Amino acid sequence: EKQTEDSNSTECSEPGTMDLKFPSSRKYISISVPSKSQTMSPHIKSVDDVVVLGMNLSKFSKPTQFFICVSGVFMFYLIYGYLQELIFSVEGFKPFGWYLTLVQFGFYSIFGLIELQLIQDKRRRIPGKTYMIIAFLTVGTMGLSNTSLGYLNYPTQVIFKCCKLIPVMIGGVFIQGKRYNIVDVSAALCMSLGLIWFTLADSTVAPNFNLTGVVLISLALCADAVIGNVQEKAMKLHNGSNSEMVLYSYSIGFVYILFGLTCTSGLSPAVTFCSKHPVQTYGYAFLFSLTGYFGISFVLALIKIFGALLAVTVTTGRKAMTIVLSFLFFAKPFTLQYVWSGLLVVLGIFLNVYSKNMDKIKLPSLLGLWKKSVEERKSRTLSQTV
């Protein structure tokens, strides 16, 4: 009995390991269960802990967590948008949008490699063919988006980015045969009208308006709508981490862009121009990439703690603030049509969020408001009679 107690205490001394011994044999089976912190992204270490930039948010109260996450999203993404527009404000840089994407992909690959070293499980779980597709879509959405800034005002580009729902719904109807309710259709209609109105305003007040920018940002929007579904499916199917996704998708995309620029002879002029303005190009591009990389970590934490509904609300407010700051810090023509078309797009975003969370957001119906007003009138009439 003493030997049995000693063996039991030995067997239970290591957490997460279970030994099964048999009295008739000296052989035993050891089963180890790794903790979730070893397999998940360092952005979110475990189910209970939420770690962002080395800071464990789980130690704070809910209001403090919300304040930290919102502050991080606004601070990093506002700097991200400001630096992006600042780079394109450098005289002569507008033709080099693809080279900026190449530099950005290079920095993201380095950040992903550093982040991958912080976790113990460094295996590549997602197949290489899948990463080649994801990298191609990532090149499309970010490269075309950066290049469109050579033809469009920055607020117009942000407005287009807010309307990812439109290509998603069109693809769902024609590819998957989906049917949408009246709220989703109304959301897409509001976004479409807001986009048309905003673009018409831009073409009216901007002297250098070019329809090429609208085509580029529209193609970027379509690629952005597809890449989210592909990434989500791949990460769920193969249990890949965020750091793995960033490293392989951006490093393969870096090779794609480098090959394309070399074949089109666009690499040499860009390198020559940036070497003459290293601080305004490489320096700003480093900060631009770093703030974007940090910003997504706060968005992931916001989704994990408070849900996607609140995260979408915060990011939508951030985009609206980005447009306001763009008009304040950079000289550009302004018209009130920007305001009304922007509000129409915001209404479409709200309807989209509402359609996905009807069980959480219960708005009063017109019939309910009418019945309530009738009951109030009856109560007033009865009180007056009494």
C-alpha cells in the first residue's frame, strides 16, 4: 500500500500528464496534454488570458479593458492612415504604390517571423497551395488599394473600404445561391447610393479625379471580400495561428510583387526615387507597417472580449475619424455632399450589423410604436374622463 501511494503521488506530480501503470507489467502509457497557450497566437495566449503587446488585459476590469482596446485601435489605425496618406503626399511618389506594398509585405513578413518565434509550436499547418492563393488575394487587396491612392482622395478610398458587404452579397447570390433578407438588401442599397454620391462629389471637386482609381479600389474590395472567407476556412480547417498566416501569406506575396515589378521594369525607378527620400519613404513605411500590425492585435482582443458587434462599431467609428482627420491635416477640396454620402454609408453599415445581430439588437417596430401611441392616447382620455 505504501508503494502504491508513492507511485500515485509520482504519477500526479506533473500537471497535464497522466500515467497508466499496470501491476502485471513494468510498461506504462504516458499521455501529455499541451496547454492551449502553446498552440494559439501570442496575441491571445489562452481561453481566459488576453495578451496584447505583452500586456495581460485579463487582470483589468471590463471598462478598463474596453478603454485600452479602443484606445489601441484608434491610436494605431489613425497613425496608420495618416502615414499612408503622408507617404503619397510626397511629390513624385504616387506612381510607386506597388513598391510601397512590396516594402510593407517585407516588414509584415519580418514581424510575423518574430511573432512566430514567441510560440513553441512553429510548425506550418496550412498547406502551401492554400497560402499561394491567400498570398495572391492579399497582393490584390493591399496592392490595388495602395495604388488607388495615386488616383483618389484618401477619404474616398476609406469610404470604398467600408462597403465590403456589396461584393460579398453579390458573390453569395451568384456563387452560393444565397438569399438575403430585406435588411441586408437595404444595407447594400444604402452603401451603393452612398458610394455613388461620394464618388460624384469627388469627381466634381477634385481637379485630378481619375476613374482608374475607382476601378482599382473596386477590384481591391472584391479581393478583400474573398480573402476573409478563405483565411477563416483555412485557419479553422488546419488550426493555423495568426502569426503563421501573416508570415507565409505576406512572404509569398512579397515574392509575387517582386517578380511582377522586375518583369515590368518598375523596381529600378522606385528604388532610385526612394533612395533619394529614405526618411519619407522607408522610414514612414516602417512606422506605417508597424502601426497596422499592432492595430490588428487590439481588434482581435476587442472581438474576443466584447464580441464582433462592438468591434465593428469601434472600427467604423475609427474609419469615420480617419476621414475627418484627413480633411483636417491634408489640404483638399470639401463639399457637404461628402457628409451626406458618408452618413448614408454609415447607415448601411449599421443595417448590416443589425441584420447579423437581430437577436441581440431589438429595435421597436412601426406597428409596436403605433400600438404604444394608441394605448397612451386611451390612457390620457380615460384619465381626463375620470
